[in-house]
Amino acid sequence: MNLNLIRLRFFSRIGASLIRNRRAHEEKREIMIYTVTLNPALDYYCTVETLNLGETNRCITESLIGGGKGINVSLMLAQLGVPTTALGFAAGFTGEELIRQLQDQSVNADFIRCAQGQTRINVKINSGVETEINGRGPEVSAAEREALLDRIRRIQPGDTLVLSGNVPPTLPESIYEQILAELPASSIRVVVDAEGALLRDTLRFHPFLIKPNLAELRQLVANPQAPVSDQIQELRRQGAGHILVSMGAEGSVLFTAEGGVYRQHPLPGQTVSTVGAGDSMVAGFLASLENSACTLEDSLRWAAACGTATAFSRGIARREQVEALLDQIRIEG
């Protein structure tokens, strides 16, 4: 299909009218993509010529941007005009700033407010290589955890739930399983982007999409030296649906639930920061599904364009940056 036609159809049909067409059999309401970020952050980006430990280092550029894997997904979705609600925990003045930033960017921020601690600040230093110093985050009480689960119980059939990132030390490692056990309907799409056992333990809930990178894929299987096709089959037997594997400089591969394989070739360009690139891929994939004209091949194209645009940017890419790359994405399959 002509890519300009895909683009025109995609953006012209995003919004409530598109969603009602896609879900004509359901009650007429706005279908929502929810993201869960259990330990969100304000990401402080700074660039220095060289990073000298034990000395004063002065920034060339700096910015303060709300972050966290699920939040990154919501920010990219908002850029594409897709309704999204960010769930999770926020605390203190840094939490208030995070919520303000999200609302300013058309993301519905529905966080549980924690009484103890502060939403963390993560420091991202670019000195030719990337260095990160990540904060701890707030204390989450049992009552605050239950409040989040209660919010999960109110997600409606036809909505999508994205679980992204690691679990903070104040929450049990089984929190993703607890969340999925609370979902009120099997017609809710589930997407999981996490590592190791945290992702593996969600497979019994049959997630619609998982998005490991190549190293994370090997953590999920019994024999990490087995061919990738065998690893994919093992994950399918455990319950995975579509599997989107990001491979860094080698592009990405989509293994569909039906057994199809689509490979995306990487684009040449200057990588500014890899932070949020994988999350942007998830957003692009999900956003494409709002357009009934898009195939799974198109979904990979949107995922790759969003991920690449963010990698070439400081922070989450803008919609026009994504559009500029669409025609350049090559897919085989």
C-alpha cells in the first residue's frame, strides 16, 4: 500500500470517530490506551564534552523531561493523537511537575499520590557515551498499591493496558501478575515490556504483545543459544501473542501471533539518545492498530519510525519527525 495513503488514512481517522468505527459493536465511548509506570521519573538530560569523575563538570545543554517507560509510551501516543491515560504512583513536588508536564502534552495523568518520598529524578549524562544515575523513588504503602489495583479494575473492554519497566523496591515482584489478575475482561489488550522473570511470569495471561530486545529475549528462554525461531516458539507456547524484538543497530523483527515474520532494516542517522526509543516503538505499533487499514507490516513500519525518530531526538520524537521517516522504513516479510 502507498505510504502516503497509509499516513493520510492514519491521521485522518485517529480520534473518537475512528475508534467508534473500529468498535462499532461496543458502547459508543472513547477507547483508551492505559500505561502503567510504577516508578516514574523526571529525567534530567545534560550534555558535557567529557565526564571527569571527582571534578566539576559543566553542561553544554540541559533539559528536564517527565520519563519512565510507560510514560514514554503515553507521550508518543499523544504525539500521534491517540487518547492515552498514564497510571502509576507520584509523590512530592517532583510528582506535581511530572503530572503538569504530562497534562501539558495531552496525556491524562491519573496517578496515585504517595504520602512518603518524592518522584525520583534520573540523571542522563551524554559525554559521547551515555551514563545514567537513577533515583530510588517514593515509598508505596499497601493502601496506595490497592488504590492502583482498584483503578485497574475499572478499565473497560476494548481498552489496552501497557505494563512497562521494572518494579521499584517498595513493591512486590509479583505486582504485574497482581495487576493482570485484576483485569475485568479478557477483551482488554495487554502489552508487556519488561525484563526476565517479570515478563516471563506474565505470559500465562496471554499478552497481546511483548517487546523484548535481543538480550532480554535470551533471558526468557531455557536455552539462550537456541535459534531465535526456537526461542520465539517457546514463548508462544507459554502464552505470548505478537513478539516485537528490537535489535538496536540491526533494526527490529516482528513475529506475529499467526506465525508471520517481518524484518525492519535500520536507518542510517545520528543517534542522539536511545532513551525512550523502545517505548516509542510500542506506541507506534499500538497507534497503527487504531486504523483498520493498517496491516501488521504497517504496524512494524510505524513502530520503527517512532523508535528511530526518538533515537534521533532529545526526548520523545514529535509527530512530524515520525512522518518524515515513514517513507524510508524498509520492511521484508
